[in-house]
Amino acid sequence: MNQVTVAQRDVEEQDLAGIYSRFRRHLPISIAIIVATGALAVGVTQLMPVKYTATARMSYDRQQTVVGQTQPVTTMSDAQRDAAVEAQMQLVQSLAVAQATIDSLGLAKDPELTKIASQFAEGPSQDALAAALLTNVNASRIGQTELFNISYTDKDPLKAAKIANALADAYLKIQSKQKVDLASASSGELAKRVDDARKDAEQADAAVAAYRLKHNVLNSTDSDALEQQVGTMTTDLAQARSEAAQNGARRGATELTNGVDTSALATLRQRHAEAQQEVTGLAALYGDRHPDLVAARQRLATIDQALVQETSRVANGSSTEANAAAARAASLGSSLSQARATLAGNVRASVDLADLQRKADTAHQLYQNLLSVSGEQSANQALIQPDARLTAAATPPLQPSSPRLAINILVGLALGIAIAVALAYLRERWNRRINTIDDISELLGQNFLNSLPTLKSSIDKPKTEIPTDAVLEHPMSSFAEAFRSLATTLIYDARSNNPRTKGVVIGLSSALPGEGKTTSAVSMARVLGMGGTKVALLDFDLRRRSLTQEMAPSATVGWTEVVQGEATMEEAAVPDRSGVTIFPAVRGAHEVQRVYEGEGFNNFMNRLRSEYEVIVIDTAPVLAVVDVRNMLSSLDTLALMARWRSTPIKAIRAALHQIETVGGSVAGVAMTLVNLKTQAQSGYGDASYYYNEIKDYYAQS
């Protein structure tokens, strides 16, 4: 048994030519379905009401008119523009636009709208009327542009154009109102922000004034005067200290004459002068609280103290002039320290005040900016325009928009094709019958022997309508060649199974009656006989006796009588004009018990083998009786005939199973009664598929 692998089966199922050929098997019914759906589309078109569609064209152009605007308008991305246009089309198909259109045209009592509205709500309702109007409204974008259409469909073309224009007008008005409402809401928010900014500016000014009063901050002129005063006092202090030093020097000189050592006093004076010079330099560079200046003053104070002590030690009774100079220097030093402390405090307060002033200036600037924007927005409200404009008003259409006969026919044909393909698929899946070689190999796992054609499909003008006679009348036709090919295949298989020198025994059977096995047996025997082969043809279908009734209807002795010893082979043999010897089965042959067993049957078969090259046996159907299973041991090969597109797969499988249960097998399956012309259109994978290409090799007469 020739099993087909899964891989091979997958390749064959994916073969487009094979799929196409399978579909062509259902071509008649498919064409009928397609024609029916096309005709139905025409009929439905005639019954559909005529309607007209008027269209107003709009253009979306986002408006951003801002007085005094200096910044460029940001370009919208493609996604943003698509979303904006889609939003506009949604607005067109909103209840608000529909209600505005109904109010503007007075359509509240329109009978058609009222009828449609009754489907949405009981009694008249504005929302129901608007919904009814929207059932005939359509908004569609033109490609990827910023253009879109507002369409209305009605049976009256004038009314359709009128409502389409009213819809466009209502849409523009509602869009403008939405922008005005949005601007008003924005203005209210801006006014609140302006008021808050004004309050912030006032609070900042109050904070500046309060800080000045609290810290008694001088203005810039007073600060300059104070800085000049500090400089003057610093100079006076240096001069007073110089005079005090000179007086001390004179007094030291006086005491030196009395033998007192004044070298330490001279050293302190030198150090005092250096420290004083350092303090003066640091005071000119840093503030009064600078660490270096404070440290320098401390060193100066320490030196002053040491100098005073030394001076007191050296000269206990300095003159009135020296004491006055020292007192004046001390007074100037104290005043200078106070002035410097005041100046440092003013500097720190000025820094904090400057920070408050900056905040106040920022608040004033924000307030002024918001005032300017508020004024510009107030001016813009008078210039607000909708984001869309009407580019082409709707006009009454001259041609109806529906029904469209051409489109309906195309839809009907497409539907018919879809139904035809689906039906072909279902029939192909459910109709498990023999069609091609693929079915035999895939569904049965058997060898494909041959396709045996019908007479009319293989010979255009046959001389006879009897198939078994046609092989004699048209020996070179494709009809006769099919049986010749089958005989060659079976003889080769028989000799492969039983390589004996005597004649080979070929059995032809079928799963069910009416499969064409008798015609096949007779035709195959005759083409062999005409070719010079010595052939015996036996009728083993003892109940039907189809072969006997056709080839030897008047026979009174058959092969069963020979087996029983009641007649000789010569008495039972019936010669045929093709050279074939026929051994019929006479009436009542089926009543013989165990006819295929015993020495008589074996002797009969052995003599046939010795006298004939080929013995062709027409057997009974496998599923009808057990005769085939009983005679299997006497056959060299067995072919199963299956009627093309008729024999169920399950019946053939059941027959194969019965044969296998007794240890038998078949050489393969042959398809009978094949319409070559039809098979040439849909029998992909079968030799018959190429009939048109090879038919010239066969003679018609």
C-alpha cells in the first residue's frame, strides 16, 4: 500500500494549481450562484428608493489673531491636524448642529423627520428630531488634506442642498460661539490674575516703605556724607595721635636727661605707628566688622595700652598739652568707631531694602504685562473667527447617489463569488468521493492505476454507443488506450507478485455495484485479445452475471459446471470476435456451494493458467458478498474499480478493510466513467488533466 507522507500532502494542498482545479469541479453551481446574486442585486436596486446627496465643502484653517503678537504661530503636526479635523467632523454630526439646523429651516414638523424621530422617542422631541436629521448627515475628510465635506441625503435634491448648506452655516456659528465662550472664560480668568497682580504690587510697595521706617535707612546722599565724615574723622584721628606722640617724645626726651631708659618707649612708639598705619589701610579697604580690621584694631589697642603704661612709667606727670592731645585722639577714635558702625548698619539695611525693591519692581512689571494682555484679549474678542470656512456651497445634485446599480451589481457578484467559494470548499470537504489521483493516494493510501473514460468524452463521434464494442470499433482511441494501459499495469503487478511462467490471473472488483467493473473487464480483455494476447474472460459475479448477459446471453453451460465436472472447458468456452475466450456463468450458478474451493476449482484454474496468457475475472462487489475474499488466493493481482465522483470514500475503505482482514491486498484503485473533458479542467495531478495536450495522439476512427 502506497502511503503518502504528511510533507507531500502539505505540499500538494498548497499547490495553487491544485486548489484552482478543485474549485473548477464546482464551476457550474458556482456560476449559477454568482449569476443569481448578480440578478438579485439588480432586482434589489430596482426596488430601492431613489435618493440624492448634496455636499458642502469646508476647509479647516486654525485662526490665531492676536493683537501685537510678535511670536510666530506654532505649526501643527500631522497628528494634531488630523485630530483637529476629526474633531470638526464630530461637531458637524452633533445634536447641537442638528438642532440649530432644524430651528433655522423650521423642520420641526417635517413629516419625514417626524417619522424617523418616532423610532427614537415617543412624541415630538428636539433631541429625537435632531437624531433623525443626523441619520442622513455625513461628514467625511478628503484624503489627508484639511478639506472635509458635509453631506445630506434626501429624496428631494433641492431639499438635500438646502439642508446641507444650513448644516454648514449652523456648524460655523456654533464653532464661533464656542470660541467666544472660551475667550470669555479666559478673560474672566485673566481679570482675576490682573487683580491679584495689582494686590501683589501694592503689598510689595508697602513692605519697602515699612522697612525704611523700621530701620531708618538713609538715602544715597546721606550715606555719601557719612562716608566723607568717616574719612575726615580718620584723618583727624591720625593727626591727633601724631601730636600726642610728639608730646610724649618731648617728655621722654626731658626725662632721658635725668638718666631714665626710654628705649622701650621708642620701640612701642615705632610699633604703634606701624599698627596705626595697618588699621588705616584696612579701614580704607574693608568694613568696620571685617575680621582683619578688628584684629588690627585690637593689636593697636594693645599697643596703645602698653604705650600708655610705658609712658606713664617713664613720665609720671606729663604736661597738660600731652594729656589733652591724648584725650582728643581717644575722643576722635570713639567717634570714628561709632560712625563706622552706623555706616556698616546702613549698608546691610540697604542690601535688604534693595531686595524688597526688586520684588516690588517685579510685581509692578507683571501687573503691567497682565494689563497689556488683558487689553489685547479684549480687542481679540471682536476679531474672533471660526476655525473653518465654507469653500463650496452645496448645489442640488443632478444624479442620484443611491441606488448605484453598478456598485450593487459588483457587491452582488462579490457576494456570489464568496458564497460560491465557501460552498465549493464545503462540498470539497464534505463530498468525500473519488475525484483525482490525489484522492486515491491521500484519502485511501492506494496506488492510482488509471482513469477509464466515458465513451462520449473520449471519442467525439463514436460508431457505437456500447463501450465494450467501442474498443473494437476505435482500437487506437484514447478510450481503448485507457484499458490497454490498465491491463499493462495489472499484468506487470501480477508478474511481480507471482513470477511464474504460466498465465497471470487478474481480478477486477469494486466496493459497490454499478462501478463499471464489468465494462472494464470486457474492454481490457478485448484490447489484449486484439493485440495478440491469448486471453480468457470469466464471469465470477454469480448473482448479477452482467458479463454473461452482455457477451453470452444464450449460454447454457458455464464455468461452474466445468468445476463440478458436469461439462468440459470446451463446452463452456464462448469465443469472442476480439479473440478472447469467454467463460460465462449460467443461471443458478450462485447456488453452487463452495464453488471456489476444492480440487475441481483448482484444476480449472491451473488449466486456464496453462492455456492462456492472461485470465481476466469479473468478480462480485466486495461489500455485497464474500466471493472476492474466498477467491483471493487464486488471483495474482486485484484491481478495485471506483466510479469517478460517485463512489463514497467510506465504501472503498470498507472494501479495502474486508480484503485486508483475510490477508489480501489490491494493486490499486482505478477510476471509471471519467469525463475526460471535465477532468481536463479540474483533475489537476491526473493524466486526464492533460487530455487536451495529448488527444492528438489518438485516432477517432
